[in-house]
Amino acid sequence: MKNRSVLFLWFGQSQANLADVLYIVALISILYAQNSSPVLLSCIPFTITTAKFLSSFTVPFLIDRYRAKRILVVSQLLKTIVLSMFFLWHMSLISMLCCVALIAFFDGWAAPVQSSMLPHLVDKEKLLKWNSVFNVTDQTLQIAAYPLGSFLIINWDATGLLWLSFSLFSLSLVFMQAIRMNVHSSKMKQKQGLKQGLKEGWKLIWHYPRLRVLLVMEVLEGMAAGVWASAIVYVFVKEILSKNEAWWGYINSSFFVGTVLGGLVLLKITVEQERSLYHNVILGSLFSGFFTLLFGVISVPSLSLLLSFTIGIALQISATCSYTLIQTAVPLEKLPKVLSATLSVSYVTFGLSVLLLGAVASLNVTAAFLTTGGLIVISGCVGLFLRNYALTN
């Protein structure tokens, strides 16, 4: 039953993630046809990030009252209902953004809950491999979904793509409903106030040395993440590499292919001890930081492709091992609260990263990559110097 349930979770979450991208592609197409303003289109990722950040504060409240599976199923059901509104009437810009915000808000429940369910569904020694499976699948879908969505827009239209997204949401709901979990500790829910529930995740992070160290590393690396998710790479390609826009796509693609390969590497190796996992986190941070520094100072296009590829590998190994350490650090019934707290930090640091690195890049794009590499190296050094402290719990 465990094996079937983890497959149901995998299938269901994969279909939901694919549909999330496809409906955004359809929405961008609709908005661009109405008004081709780049500022308008930039409202979509801003709305999604803001809604998920606000959603992370409601997860502890829900966990105190409902089982994880119920939260996941209701989250997907509400997303499906909101998406269906696109077919009911002609929407204004404000209405569309409100629907996007609601879907992102409900989706914000899924990430910490799904990750907290995984340790219940697989044995501890298989947790790293299944984390890798989920991450590889997610990265592969991220790579494939946008070109797939563009192809379908050409051959169908935005409405057809929205119907496909709705169908995937609905099928995802069926798979999630089929999950079976036997979690005895969740039968007695201790209801807490919203304020107390919010505090508990942070109290748990403060209580466990490992979580404190990993959170500091997450903040540092989160402040560096914006360099790959913004137009900074585009500026680097134009000004430093003196290449056309195609190379922007090549470098981004090589980075994401590297993250997929990093996940596949973890599928092939066996890392069971917490100390080994922690050392992988440190090595991944140090290598990715070092390669990012090299990326910023080397202006050879072929080497830039290779470096972005290796950065993706190192970051994926570090992130997956770090996530596995968090999943095994606290009692399983408390895990969603810890994950929601760390996710809220991720949303904030990512937003600040885009602003900070964008400001640095406007002055000197090379400096943006040097800043990024420096932050990641510092993160690895923090983990290295505090390794004994982090592994005491």
C-alpha cells in the first residue's frame, strides 16, 4: 500500500505541477493579446509569489485541525474550482489576477504538506531517492512545460490549453484522493490559535541545531537565487559574452539540465547517514559557489555553458540533501509547520534577491554573479564550520 500511495502522490503532484505551468502559459497568451505590456505580464509572477508567501502562514493553522491528505486534496479541489471560473465568463485583468492569486494561495498549502507526507509513505533509507525522484520530475516538467505550452498554443489556442490544464488538475485530484496513509499521531489534533501555530514552526527550528544551521544557509543561498530567475543572465549574455538572445536560452537550459542530472546522480548513490547527507550539502554549496564565481569572470561562451551546467548539478545535490535532513530532523507530525516556516523564508529571500541582484547588475553585471557566488561560498563555509554543532541533534 505504501508503494502505491507514494506513486499516487508522485503522479498527482506531477500532473498538478504541469497544469500550473500550462495554465500560466495560456494566461500570458490571453493577456498579451489584450495588452502587450511587459509590466502587465510581470504582474503574474509577482502575484503568484505574494500569494504563496501569504499562504505559508495558514499552513500551521490547518495542520492543527486536519490531516495532511485532506489538506492536499482540498487544496487541489479548490485550485480546480477556481480554474473552472475561466470558462464561465469573460474576465477582466483584475479578475484574472485574482484567480491566479487564489490558485497560488491554495497551491501554497501543497508544497509543505506533500513534503511532510513523503516520510510517512517511504522508509527512511529510501527518502533521499524519492526526494530526488520528485525533484527530477519537477525540474523536467519545468524544462518541458513552457515549450510544450507554446506548441499547444499554436496548434490549439489559449482556451484549449486551459481545458488541458483543467483536465490535469481533475486527474491529479483523483490520484491524491487514492493515497492511503496510516498516521496514528494525527488522530488527536491539538487545536492552537493562529499565532501560537505560527510560532511553533519557528520554535522547532530554534530547538534543533541542525535546522538553525540549514536555515542560515537557506537564507544566504536564497539571496543568491534571483540571479538565475531574472533577466540578469540575459544582460550577461549580451554585454559579457557578446551573444544573441539564443544563448540566454542555452545557458538557462544547461542550468536546468544540470539540476536534473544532479537529481539523477542522487538516485544512483546510497546516502543513508545524516553526516553523509550534511557533507553533501556543504560540498554542493562550496562547489556551486566556486563555479558561480568562475561564471562571473569568464567570458568564453562554451565555458559559460559548462559552468552553468555544473552549477545546476551542485545546487540540486545540496538542496535535495538539505531537504532530506529537514524531513528527518523533527517528529513527522510537526514537519509541515517547520516546512511552512522555511518556505516563507524562501519566498522573502527570493524576492529580496531579485531586487538586490537586479540593482547590482544595473551597475555591473559581473558584480552580480560575484555577489551570488560569494553568498553561496559563505553559506558552504557556515555549514562547514558549524558541522559538529549541526549534527549534535
